[in-house]
Amino acid sequence: MKDKSLKILLGIIAVNLTLQSINQIGLFPTANAASGIQKIALCDEYGRVCAEMERHVSGNRIRIETEQ
């Protein structure tokens, strides 16, 4: 039982060292958030009718209405 636990522990250490090495090499690019506020417009597929926003003080919701 002791030998099996040691093998599992060494396997976990080997996997962690491999992942850290891959991270340092930069094999997977990091994603960085853009700075500042990003503004969006919710429109139909032609860009003719866009939604207008109304801010309500009711929790964390923003109500969006479109005219049809």
C-alpha cells in the first residue's frame, strides 16, 4: 500500500511540473482583458433597429426595449 501511495504522489508531482513547464514556455497564449469600457449596440441583422437601454434601480438588471 505504501508503494502505491508513493507512485500516486510522484505522478501528481510529475504532472504539476509538466504543466508549470508548459506554462513558462508559453505554449498556450494568455488572454488579457481590454482596458477601459467596452460599448456595444444591440441591433437587428441589418443595423436599422437598435435597442434603447433604460436603467432601473432594481438589483443588477438593465432593461432593454425595442420599438417595433
